Amino acid sequence: MTQGQARSRYLFLLAVRWFPVGLWTPLVVLLPLDRGLTLTQAGLAASLQGFVVLALELPTGGLSDSWGRRPVLVLSAAVAVASTALLVFADTFAMFALVYVMQGVYRALDSGPLDAWYIDATLDADPDAKLERGLGHGATVIGLSIAVGALTTGAVVAWVRTPGVPTLVQPLLIGLITQLVGLVALVLLVTEPARPRGGLLLASLRDVPRVIADGVRLVRGSRVLLALLLVELSWGFGMVTFEKLMAVRLSEVVGGLEKAASLASPAAAAAWFASAAGAALVPPVTARIGIGVTAVLLRVLQGVTVVGMGLLAGPAGVIAGYLATYLVHGASNPVHNTLLHREVTGDLRSTVASMNSMVGQPGFAVGAILLTALASGVSTGFAIVVGAVVLALAAPLYLPAVRAERRRSVAV
């Protein structure tokens, strides 16, 4: 497989993976409420997904490294199809809880193996390939897919009526069809060398603890990887500012929740377009100043944009800060992931990616507790600024990666 073929397959698979997420995003709260759940029940059911992902993130990363990327991706896609099919009919708390448990399994299985497959295929074709180019294009596709999905749901709910199909179910059916296409595409497009043990599931499961232990030893022995995981921890903390507190801040400046809600939905879609634009800027910027230096500057810049979201006056100021934050956020992801994957060999790639994903979750949980408490006790603007400071203070943690990048360039 050539480098171009691997990139084309990777981008298509990302599009069919994330478009259904965009379709579902506007319905996360509305659908369970429409089916008779209370807001508390909807929130409790949704929280189960996070607990399942946290419990399974590392074992499933190890499974991807021991069993293979392709079988794990196919299994994750099958679970996604089953969870969406159940969601179409879910009308009780128990059914929604089961949906979110299944989505947690899906998210855990899905975390890392597609990126790992793409990077392995790219490096097999060209050991000196620039990973940031493909990962940047991938992040652009993700942002566009989510934004288009969210806009599609809005259009379908507003203008499309199908006899016998509830209005809010129509986007789910589109998502289900897309997921089925994605499942078939994974079977046809993802190819990889045979595993030493023939890809046997039981043998691979027995191998998972060893793979995880090897991944932990690799991180403990690498200052670069350890620093990158600490960046992810602070990043999770700071993300609370634009994922949770932005809507609160917007409601304060417009004078009510309903007005804020009317602005938040189109702003969220625009934010994903901004994220895609940020990711598209990664290849030319990193080619000029280097990946490590770009990562340092983006941490500081995101701190600045989040401060703007917290302190700028009026709804236009808050939304401008929000869009700028997502622009930087979209650029930061592929840069961070490139630095991470540079330090890992193929046999542990998914495991370390899962570690990176996992450490962000407790950071987000702690941030949600502390920053919402500050928002209630002091002010929302103050809480957002505190989150911005935490984001910016992570910038020096990229310096080991900068030094490693310079050593590589000297060696070449």
C-alpha cells in the first residue's frame, strides 16, 4: 500500500466514523427527554459511557496491539451499529443506560487503532514520512464531519417528514446507515500483516497484560512521553472552559438561557468548522517552524483565546473567543499526536495512545469540579481564566519533545 492510498483510506474512514457523531450531538439531551426521561435520568445514563471508557481504555488499547488493528476496529464498528439500532427504539431509562454502556465499549475499542493503523501503514511505505500532514488532514476531516452532521440534523428535523418515522429518529437512521457503510469499509480497506499468533482472540487477550506493562515501562523510561501525558492531563482540565463553561458565560452576557441556547447551537457547528480550519494549518506551519515549537506556541495561544472567551464583552466577544479557541484546539490535536507517535513503535502504538486518552479524563473530571465551583463561588469569567492559565502553563512540558526533534534533525 502506498502512502497516498493509506491516507485516502484513513480520511474516508474518519469521515464515516465522525459524521454520525455530528448527527447525534444535537439530540443528546432532546431524544431522551422526548422519550419521557427526566433531565437527571438522561444525565445519569450518559455518565455511564465515561465510566465504561475509563475502565476499558487501556485494556482495549493493549488488545489492539496484540490482536490487531483491523479486528478491533471491525468489532468496535459492530458495537456502534448495535448501539445506534437500540437507540432508535430506546424509551426507558434502562434502555438508554444500555445504549450508553455499549457506546462506552465502542469508544474504548475505537480509541487509537485507526490512527495506529494509518501511521504503521504510512511508515511501512516511507519510514521518513511526515506524520503531521496526514494527522492534520485527519483532524480537518473530523471537524468537518461533525459540523456537517450537526447541521444535517438541524435541517432534517426542521424540514424533513417521513411517514411513520418520528422526527428525532430520522437523523439516527441516517447515522445507522452511515455506520453500516463504515463497517463494510473497515472490512474492505483496513489491511495489515498477520499477527505472530495468527490473530487468535483468546491468545491476544492473554497477551494484553504484557502489552500494557510494556507500554507503562516505555512511558516511565521516556521523558518525552511522560511530559506529553502531563500535557494531556492539563488539557483535559482546561477543556472544561470551552465544553462546559462557555454556555454559562454566554447566558450571562445575553441575559437568559433560552437566548444562549439559540446562539450556542450554530456556534457549536461553527466551532467544528474552525477546528477543521485549524487542523488544515498544521502542515504549512510545522514545515516552517517545527512540530515541537508549534506545540509550545499553541498551548500558550489557546490560553490566550480562552481568556478572551472569559473576559471579552458581549455575545460577539464570547463567541469570537470560543471560535478562536476551537481553531487552536483543532490545530493542537494532530501536533500533539504526531509528537506522541514519534516516540512509540508499532507494537505499542495503540496502548500508548490509549494512555494518552485516558489521562485526559481525570483531568476533565477534576476541572469540572473545581472550575464549576469557582464559577459558582466567584464568577464564570474568573473560572475560565483559571482554566486558561492551566492550559498555558503546560507549554514547557513540550520542551523535551522539542529537544528530541532537534536531535533527530541533527542526526539526519
